Amino acid sequence: MKLRLSFHGAAGTVTGSRHLVETDRASVMIDAGLFQGLKKLRLRNWEQPAFDPKTLDHVILTHTHIDHAGFLPRLVRMGFSGPVHCTRATLDLAELLLLDSAKIQEEDAAYANRKKYSKHKPALPLYTAEDVERTLELLRPYDYEEWFSIAEGIEARFLNAGHILGSAMVELRVGKRTIVFTGDVGKYDMPIHPDPKPCPADDILVIESTYGDRVHDDEPFVDQIRNALLDTVKRGGTILIPSFAVARAQVVTYLLREAMKAGELPELPVHIDSPMAIDATKIYSRHLDRENLDEEIVRDGRRRMFPGDVRFHRTVEQSKALNKMKGPRIIISASGMLTAGRVVHHLRRLVSDENNLILLVGYQALGTRGRSLIEGVKTIRMHGRDIPVRARHFSVHGLSAHADRNELLRFVKTAPGIPNRIFVVHGEPDSARSFAALLGDELGTRVDVPDLGDTYDIE
């Protein structure tokens, strides 16, 4: 059977995952991610793909992060109408994340039209909520390890990748050959999420390399924050934690509550002020047993993510009520890089008071307010004003949902044999090349680092 593999995203960069498998019986795209970050990358989302979306037979999603699934409604808008295969939790999270992405697209277009800065008249969204609704109708959910048919002689299944809820590697059998697409590989020994399943036997491995050139700092979360948090409590201040709404907010809240229960931190109310984080938490709770997540989270036969004093703030009024609540307390709110959302209002209120603490628990990209804090700015601009920075702030390490260099190598070595060929993707150039060199040295097999648009005919 003819087999061609081409890379239309996450090649030479860490975003926009789109890998195309073509045979004489079906064309299958693994992931359909948005390009994010720098403008030159984001502009690729508007370009006509090198493939015709109408000719795609299937899409298989590894998980719902926007750089892996966010281009899917655009594909549908451009004519794709085939089935989209995913895990059951991915189906639940997809509605949440894709509708939010559509809302951002529509709001950006409306803002551009109001300010009249777009070259296009009128400016249009990349896709709309209506496109998302049509997309969601195409999703077909499966249990982990459940085989499903793509075409005669082609079948696939999902194995838990331990990255976020519902995340999976894809084992794709094409005739006598097996290709494994890792998606994003999770860290080992993390709370809530299980370890990645062992890598199955494969002829071809397509593996991510987000942190292929570095090793995470494994200092325990509580040890990193304890002194600063205790000092903030003594001052009667508030701890603000900007967080990604899916996975990171749940992990951080769980770690805080476990530390309080164990007496490692004082008992404090924890407020989750993010409708998306609240919805994601409910989805996590629904899937705890199904994904064999941390058994300690399940208590008294009930699915409860966070025992103790954790309060949800869904409405605007509930969010504003936090303004009148004195410390000490902890507020977890989105967005994780302080770019938009409710957390910006909290930051504006709290950042100028030296009694407060800002904990950054995720990656902070260039140009974001979070990155500005790390770089030591004296003032930070919000809502048209420059606000003085007096609150203490620092970055917490070791909470990444991505495996580091050593863990990626550990994962590859869980396979029962060595692949004939490995493709290293989803990493910045230095990271991908560094990890490819390590794999070549350790395994003695052929390792390629594809560029955007590269195509390989597999013998």
C-alpha cells in the first residue's frame, strides 16, 4: 500500500500541528492546529493549505489544545466534511475550547472593523461559532485502546499520552506498517494526569520536541512557593495566580488543597474565577474514573476534584465580589499569560500593593504582561493606564504538561523495539535538532527533522 507522510504544521515551530498521511485508500490528517504566537505564524492560518480540505477523508485529534485542534473549524469552513476521531474527554473539551476560540475570532474581527485598521473591508473572523457547531457534529468519540476502522487495511486507536484530560497518542496501522503519532507527551509522576502509556511497537514514530533541549526543574511546587505565600498571609495580602483554564488551573488547585490538608500550607480560601476553568473542572470530574486519574481525587464514592474551601466564580457579579474580599486568600483566574480576561482586572487592582503576591505558573511568551513582570518592569499597562508594579512576583517551575528531554527519551525507550524511522516535530528548531541528535545517538536509527511542507514517500 502506498504511504506518504507530509508535514503542514508543527515543523520548524512548536505550533500548528497538521500531519497528513496519504495512502491509495484514504487520506488522514493527524491534528488540525492553529498557528499561534508571532504574527508571521498566525498569518499562516489564513493561507490556502497545500492540500485540499475537501479531499481529506478523516481527521484524528490527539487532544483539544488549540495548536492541535483549533484549525478544525476552518477546515470545515473550507469544505472538509469527514469524521473527526477523538477520545471521549476530547469530545467534551472540544465544545468548550473551540467555541471560545470562535468567540475570540469574532471579537477580533469586530474590533478591527470598529478601529478600521484591517486591510480587509470588512474584516472577517477565521471562523465563527456556527462553523464550530458544524464541526462538533463531525466528532466521533472512542475509548482508549478501542480500535476503529479508517478504510480497508487501515485502523487506529488511542493510547493515553498523560498530557491533559483526553490527550492521546495515535497508533495508526497502514497495512503491515505501524505509525505512532505522540501528540504532546505528558510528564511522569504528575498529579491528576496519569503517566503516558508505553509507546507501542512501531515502524515510524512522529514525536514532539517542545522541551527536547532541556530538563525541567523538579523542585516541589510547595517548596517553591511556601516562604513567599507565608509572608503574604502574614501581611494579609492576596495571592493572584494567572492560569490556563484547562489542565493548569485544575493541577494548581489540587496541589494547593493537598498541601493545605497536609499542613504544609495554611488553610486559605481558593477562588477559581474563570467560567472556562469551572466548566473544564466539571469535565475533569466527569472523566476521573474513566481515565484512571489519581485515585486520591475520588472521595466517598463521589467525583470531587477539590475537597475543602474552593469557591467558583462564574458570573461577572461573582467575579466583582472578589474586589471587596480582603486577604489572605488565593485567586486563580485566566488568562495564564495575563493577556486578557478577568485576571487582568484582578492584576490591575492587586499589582500596585506590596502586600500581594503574583505567582506565574505557566510559560510567558514574549510580548505578554506575564513576560513583562518576569523581565522586571516598573509599570505595566492595563486598560489605557500604566500601573506601578509593587507586588512581589515570581515564576513557578515544574508544572509544564510537556515531558522534558529525559522524559521524552524515557517514553521512546518504553517501546518493545526501535522504530525504523523517527520524525521529530512540534519544537523550535534548536530544540528539535537537539532531541533528534540525542535519539540518533541513543537508538542508532534514522531521525529526520522535517521543515514545513516536507513530504516523505515511505518504502
